[in-house]
Amino acid sequence: MRADRPLLGTVHPNPAIQSNRCHLVLVESAVQSGAVQWDHDEEIAVSTAPVDDVFAWARDGRITHALVLDALWLFEPVWAKIRGR
């Protein structure tokens, strides 16, 4: 794993029926380097939000996707360290 992209953790999304793993990586200071070429049937919106807002959305049930919640749970100690807690 590259030092500039630390592995937050690895989870098994659905171990009851699949053997795949999801690696959660923190990428900081990312910049778009080219035009995104979505498939014709993809509908994706990319947005940014303050980290504390995203944690609040997870706590109040606005975010319910299990892999996103995993990523937030694994990122929380990193965020606490960044904020000096």
C-alpha cells in the first residue's frame, strides 16, 4: 500500500454468499485529472460536504449504505487525530 494512500481497513461486504473483500483507502487532496466517462445508464452525482456533517448524517440515519458506514467508522479515529482529539 502506498504511504500517501493509507489503508483504513478491509471488510467482507457479504461473507454469507461471497468471498470478495472491500479495501477502504484514504485519499487526500485528490484532484480530477480528466473528464469522467460514465456508462450511458449511470446516474451518479458527486458532491462535497464537511466531514462533521457526514458523520452527523450517518448518526441520524441519512446514510445507510453499509460500506459507507464501514468507511466512516474506520476513518473516525483518523479524523479525531487530525482534529487533535
